[in-house]
Amino acid sequence: MRLILMHLAIASLLLGCNGQKKQETKTTQTKKVVLSDEQLLDSIQYQTFNYFWEGAEPNSGLARERIHLDDIYPTHDKDIITTGGSGFGLMAILVGVERNFITRAQALERYEKIVTFLEKADRFNGAWPHWLLPNGKVTAFSKKDNGGDLVETAFLVQGLLTVREYFKEGSSKEQELANRIQKLWEGVEWNWYTKGNEDVLYWHWSPEYGWEMNFPVGGYNEALIMYILAAGSPTHSIQKSVYDKGWARNGAIAKDTTYYGLETELDHYEHDASPVGPLFWAHYSYLGLNPKGLKDQYGDYWKLNKNHAKIHYKHAIANPNNFKGYGEKNWGLTSSYSVKGYAGHRPDNDLGVISPTAALSSMPYTPKESITYLRSLYQEQDSLVGKYGPFDAYSHQENWYLPRYLAIDQGPIPVMIENYRSGLFWNLFMKNTDVQNGLETLGFSISENP
């Protein structure tokens, strides 16, 4: 195994810090080793993979919602399992196999443990909740969010189906795993989440509060994958009208805005006429779903994601708020920890907080800009990197960072970097026949030359 972390001498980590302010360090004459791009990519993939390997919740093998190196947790949060983040982690483990961090046999053993847990865990009309306890029981994400979460379930299923494609033609044990995953996937009642055959998918349902969360998912955001999986389900599928009337809002989604000289392609609807969303919208659905050449009647998804990432980059270069440190070596806004709690950072809601996952997970779209950021982060700002990769967020403006991680932010990093390097997950996921059926049902086309 290649323990590539040994290449990195990160001597200035402040792991004992409580996270309020960056401490000043004295300049030394130590000469730093300059790593190649390939070594940097190997290193960050190893670290972020390890969040989901070494850092996993031990009973389930799934991803912890968060890991705090300062060991300061809200009540009962240390071992909370995130279902959506675990979907990302399932894919990150395959990075470990492909990059020789672990063996195929080790991955298979972990996946068997995970699938056994998911088979017994709480589900609500087939959908898993946002959070699970190590005993498999639901725990509330918020007061009324204590039942099925269809978006988080979609992220989990995206990871499961990718693992299925990886193992389905392998040994007898691997084929058995693939068959068990197929049964989990077939158990999700996507059409039930139309709330009695409305032409839209609803995000949440609770056995205690019913549909009171009242979140019909429509307008462009991170949830495109949910509609594609719902359309492709071999057991509980939706009609195209649910996509057209619900997600696409009867065509209103096709509204195109020009921002920083780039077309947004679709209406980033959720944020009350915000021109563009946080960058995780360009990542979560596209860990498996390949946007290259992907089009439907509403938009071109490669153009959408490339422009989304470039808008964030251009915003950092323009730096209209004059925040300290912004520029080509310091860019990317998304939802993450923030100076005061958690915040959805984006160009029109910029609090001076950079979230490393934003630029790093955009590497397929902005390779030059993302690698420049990666090199700066690891070789010029290495106090912002810990054992599981870059910390979740920081602000040079406020002289602030936290030695903490979130699964939903760490997970896209190794997966999207691997899509940039080899296309692994795009190739696997797009081969799935149910996914292909979903894309066909919704009217997607795929061209060879995006």
C-alpha cells in the first residue's frame, strides 16, 4: 500500500486548537519538499478517503456526520451516521481500492458490513432518514425531520449502485453483495414521495409529523440525481410529468442568467432569485452522474457545472468585498462551517469564508484553477490541513478556522478528483441499466463531444 501521507510534512498543524483563531507561527529556514501534481492528488485522496475508512462509525462501517479533532461535539453527535455522506463514502472507499490504499478484499468486507446494517436500519416507505444511530434507529435531524429523507437516500443509492457496478461481475461473494444492493435499491418507494400522486417529489416524510416539513423539490439545486433515480426505479418509478412539472416547474427552470460574464444555464431557484448556488450543487448529483455531453430539454449540464465553478473562481478574483486572501490561490464557496455556525456561502452571500471542498471537488470543471488552489493549500497554508485532509472551512479575513470535518464536504473531494483523473465513477454509474432507463424516461441525451 502506498501511504502517500508520508510525503507531507505538515509540521504546523494546530490540532489542539479550539478553532476560534489561527495562531501565528515563527518563520523557519526549513526547506519544503515540492510535490508533483500527481503526488498532491494522491495525498489528498488518501487523507479524505481515510475519513470514511479509519474514521467510520465502527458498528455500521458508515460515515460519521462529522469528526472534530478538537473533540468538541454537540450533545450525542460523535457517532451520528449520515446517510447521504455515507453514499459519498461508499464511493471514496473505491478510490482506496483503485489507488492501492486498501485491497479489494478489505473493501468487500467493509461493504458487506455496511449492507447488513442498511438492511436492518430504519426506513420509511423505503427511504432512509437523514441521520441514523449506531443501532440503526432514526435520530432527528431537526424537530420534524425524523423520518424518510428522499434526497439523502438518493445520495446513498448513488453510492450503492456504483459499488454494485464495480462488483457485479466479480467473485461469488462479490456478486452476492451486488444482488443485496439491488434489493435495497428496489425497496425505495420513490413514487410514494409524490404525496398522493402530485407531480413533484417531496423531500421529507415523518411517521409523527407526516408531510409537515412541506418541501416539494423543484428548481435547480443539488437534487437532480433524485429525479433520475426515481424515474429509473425498476419497482417504484415516477412519470416524466413529475420531473417536468415538479423539478422543472413547468419549464421555468430554463431561465438563464449571466453572472460574471458566464451563463448560469438554469434557474438556481432555491435562494430567492440568487444568480448561482453554493458549489456543492455542482458536486453531489455528479459524483456518479456524468455531466459531460449530458443534456435535456432544459439545459446542458456540462456547461452548467463548468460555468458554476468558473463563476465562483471569477468572484474570488474580482473580490468585490475586499476580503483578505481572496484570489487564484484562495477561492470557492459552499455550505460549510462558518465563523458563526453553519452557512450557505455563495457569491451573493459571501461571508469571507472559504470551504476547500468547493474548489477541490470542482477539479473536473476547473482543473488548472483547482490544482493551483490545492498546491497553495498544501504547500503554503498547511496549517489548514489535518489527518483527514483540508479542514472544513477557514477565513483569512477573520483569522479563523476549525480543526473539524463534515462527511458531506470531505466525501466529494476524493470522488470528484478521481473522476478528473480516470473517470472511474462516471464510467461505473452511467453503465447501470436502471440509471440509463431513468435518463431515457426523462428525455436526457448524451453526446460524445460536450
